[in-house]
Amino acid sequence: MTQIAEPPVTPLISESALADRVRVLGEQIQKDYANRELVIVSVLKGSFLFAADLVRAIDLPMRIEFFGVRSYGAATVSSGEVQITLDLTRPITGADVLVIEDIVDTGLTLTYILEQLRARGPRSVNVCALLHKPSRAVKPVSIDYLGFTIEDVFVVGYGLDYAERHRNLPYVGVLDQPPKKP
Ligand code: 5GP
């Protein structure tokens, strides 16, 4: 099989640090959502690994939905103009929704997602994000459950990509040749 050379990635958050944090988040969510009708909304593609691990750390009855959005494409410009690429399969009216996001950067994508979901009449909408870059915030968004706060670096791995690559890395790392910002 031909190997394609990838730009090097420097590890930032190890596999075991991710697993430890996911376990703690799962315990918190399990406590907070006991006796409620939990609907997980995993935002694709970036949150797929985080969501897969997190739901296994929450011992509660739940429904799992996927919401596909495209914000960056191959470039890295967050315009806030988000395209829905995959919609929920069922209504969320009256449900306690927990949105699972990979990373909150400017906050524009999450703001758009929350507007879309709130318009569908859920009982509550909370957010669980793996990563947050507070230094880049444009729209303030409240994150109810947060994995890690990071500096303004471009990260890949554990679901996060650069031009669709690196999603399968089991850890979060910094791309050594970061994509240029506008
Ligand atoms: P925002 O709208 O908050 O600026 O951007 C959120 C989205 O941008 C994330 O869901 C993710 O797809 C992408 N993004 C932001 N920062 C990074 C990063 O450091 N690495 C990767 N791979 N994607 C990022």
C-alpha cells in the first residue's frame, strides 16, 4: 500500500488524558440528567470520536442524533455561514438536548447550531465541547461541559481534521505547519 506523507503533528493531549477527562464529563452529565429525556446531538464530523467515547461514559437512557454541518471546508475561515449537511432524524420538541461539539473557536458555528436547534422547541439545550479556544471568541457562547481549554493553535486528531486528514489519530495534536488564517 502506498503511504502518503502527512505533515508532522506534535502531541498536545494524550489518549489517556482524553479518556480521563471523558470519564469525568460522563459522570457529571449522568448526575445532571438523571430522570430526564436526554437526546445527544453529536455535531459531525469533528465530534464523532469524542461523542462515541462520551456516550459510553453516561449510564442513562438516551437517544443519539447526528447533526452534520460544514463550516470550514478545506480552508480555515469561520464565516458563520454554516451549511447543514445532515439533519436530525426525529423531532426534539420537549427533549433535553445535549449538543456535543469538537471545538469552539470563534463561536460562530455553535451559535448557528444552537439557533437551529432552539427553533425546534426542545425543553433545554446544553453544550458539551471537547476543546475551547477562548482567545479567538467572536460570539460568546456558554459551554456547560468542557474538556480542555487550549491556546490559539490549530489542532487535529481525535476526530478533528485538516483537509479531512488526521481524524483517526487517537490523541489531539498541533499541526506543525498550521493552515494560514485570513
Ligand atoms: P468556530 O465557528 O467556533 O470558529 O469554529 C468551529 C469549527 O471550526 C469547529 O467545529 C471545527 O470544525 C473548526 N475548527 C476550529 N478550530 C479548529 C482547530 O484548531 N482544528 C480543527 N481541526 N478544526 C478547527
